[in-house]
Amino acid sequence: MQKQQQQGWTLLPWLHALLLGVMGLLVSGSEFQHHRYEDMVRALFAVQSECPYITRIYSIGRSVEGRHLYVLEFSDNPGIHEALEPEFKYVGNMHGNEVLGRELLIKFSQFMCEEYRAGNHRIMRLIHDTRIHILPSMNPDGYEVAARQGPEFNGYLVGRGNAREIDLNRNFPDLNALMYYYEKTNGRNHHLPLPDNWEQQVEPETLAVIKWMQNYNFILSANLHGGAVVANYPFDKSRDPRIRGRTTYAATPDDKIFRKLARTYSYAHSWMHKGWNCGDFFDEGITNGASWYSLSKGMQDFNYLYSNCFEITLELSCDKFPPASALPREWLGNREALVSYLEQVHHGIKGMVYDENNNPVGNAEISVAGVNHDVTTGVDGDYFRLLLPGTYTVTASAPGYVSSTSTVTVGPAEAIQLHFYLKTAPKQNLKVKPHNGRKNLSSHKAPLKLGPR
């Protein structure tokens, strides 16, 4: 009897491990649920607790009703920008009732932590070489309104806006009108100035995101929406809004790159690239925003015109508020696409701009011949320029320095490093050319469109 008891006890650890494994499978299955605000916060802090050395949580501000806009950062040195390490962001739940992006980004955060701990070399390399910022919910107030109705009764508009019922994707300063004017007058092609009193003209959530962009040199981004299944790229706003009832393609100077970025997500997605979704057809599962319908004051155009960041809008589900039972399939459909798109931040060229004494030069302009859109160096003197494979003539310039030009060939693999060393310009009496003042550009007010974006 005593011997049998001893044998029984020796079996218990094995049985315990088996039960834990089964429980683990059950728990992982139950992770697919909708997260109210408190649940989302707990989930983010749980990830931070599981992976404390590669994550950081910070708030970029508060919503109208005072909820924190929490960001989860992944990096091998959280909280620190490392020179030549690009900054990337994912933004979800901009429209409060479009909830799949929110849930995907929570799950993506858990996935990144788990795979890093499991030794997944692809994920480890991404975290070591990239500073990744994840904002699961830009509109937590709108989400709570939508969630109170739930998936079964959620309307097309209930919870779309913030607590003041403002559509956040129509709330950014309109830099497109200024850009289109500058195209005709040979004005600036990047980092356009914000209008006077812009902070009083935007919602707290929008203000928080713009300040976020001012504090981090983001290079690539995507914001996750719902109501269609397509990868949408800039420009969202048509160059000629006077044409009613017609859609016109509004290409950026980086149109080919944006098409490639959109295709990267679409083809890595399980069914987006097939084109037919939600009763609509989009060739290759991608579309130019203005070609779909013109949209003013949107976030993706603002990213491109105000910062170094290339952003696309991902429409990920026909149902804006899918039931929890649909989340596992949606996660499997998007998981590879989320990783593949993130990897695109490492293509093109990158490098440092130094002066004669090897001091980094911040805010230097990097221009590519034939592409009328410049980028700038960060405060550490590093720059990142997304480019397709090919040979390019690249120039670095900064006030007080002699410009430097190099030719570089970009391949399909990771970014080519190209550094610049600028010599101080000789002092001479130069007349300062007056700066083009911003004119009061009144744009035609087209009828309000409330499509998925």
C-alpha cells in the first residue's frame, strides 16, 4: 500500500504538468475576447510583466473622458532611440465601433512577447532592430459606447466618433490643400507647417497623436479600421474636390512605394488579396484612398505631409464589431501580414549625417532625385528613406553646410547604409529669400462621406 502511494505521488507532477498544458490551451483559446477599457489595460500590463526587459508602457495623453491612450513599446532598449534603428507604429480603434484592430493589436502584443521568449529568431531580430510602438485604442471613449450595445446590435455609426461624436479621421489639420498649392508653386514638399491655433482646432485624442508624432521619428505606420477588407494608401484627399460623383486617383510622389506597402499586407493576409470582399472588389486587395472616395483631414495623409512617416489604412473586416467567435479566424488571417508589414521598415536606405567634426546634424534634408518628397534626419543625425530596389541619386543638405550628393543602389533585402559628411559653407553676404507665407486656402466643402475610413 505504501509503495502504491509513493508511485501515485511520483505520478502527480507529470499529471499536474499535463493538466497545466490542457489549461494553457483553454486559456489561450479564451484570450480571443473583446476587451473593455479596463480589460485592455490589464492585458497590456500583463504583457509588460511577462516581457519586462523588451517592453515599456507609456501614455501619450487622455481621451475626452479621461482614459489614458496607452502605448506598448517593444525594443531591446525600451524607452531609448538607438541611432539607425527605425521607429514603427500600429494604431487601432480610431473609430470606436471598429474593434477588430484593437483586438488584433492586443493579441499581436501577446504574440510578440511569447515568440520572443520562445526564441523565434524572426521576432527576436525585429525587436532587436526596430523600436515598435503599439496603440491598441486611439478612441477608448467611442469603444465603450459601441461595446455597451455589443456585436449583435451595434449600428454603423454608434461609437464611431469620440465622446463629443467627432470623427477622429476627419479631425487632423488639412495639409493636403497646402501641399497641392505648393505643387503648383514649387514650394515645400515635406514637413508642412501646421495652421495657427491648430491645438484648439483638434480633439484631445488627435492632439495626443500629433504630439506623439512630434516626439518620435516614426518611419512606417498603419492604422487599423473595419467595414471593408482592403489596404488603402495615400492620398486620401483628391486634388480636385470640385468634381462631384467622380473618383480621381491622387498619387503621392511615393506612389510606387505605397502600392508595394499595401500589397505587402494584402498578399500576406489570408484573403484580402483575392479582391472580392464585403460585396466590393479591389484589385489585389489595395486601393488609393481618393480613388475610392475623397476624404479630408485624415490621419494617413497627415503622417506623410507632416512627418517622415509613411502610413497606410488597413480595412480588416466587413463587420465593424465582429463577435468574439470570429476573432480566432481573424487573428490567423492577419498574423503574418502584421509581421510582414512591420518588416518593410527595414527597406530602402538609412544612414547618418555628420559635420566636419563628426557631430550628428539633426533636421538635415535628404532628397532623392526624381522623387518630390524629402525626409529629414532625427535629433541624433540618423535618417531612413523607404525606397524600391533601384539606383538613386541622394543629396543631404542643411542650413550652413555645403550639400553632399551620392549615388546608391538599393536591393530587395535590408536597407543599404549611406552616410553623409557635410562641410561648413563659406560665409558670404547672401540675401535671404522671403519665405512663402501660407495663403488662406478655402477648400470646397464636399458632402460628408461616412465610409469605413
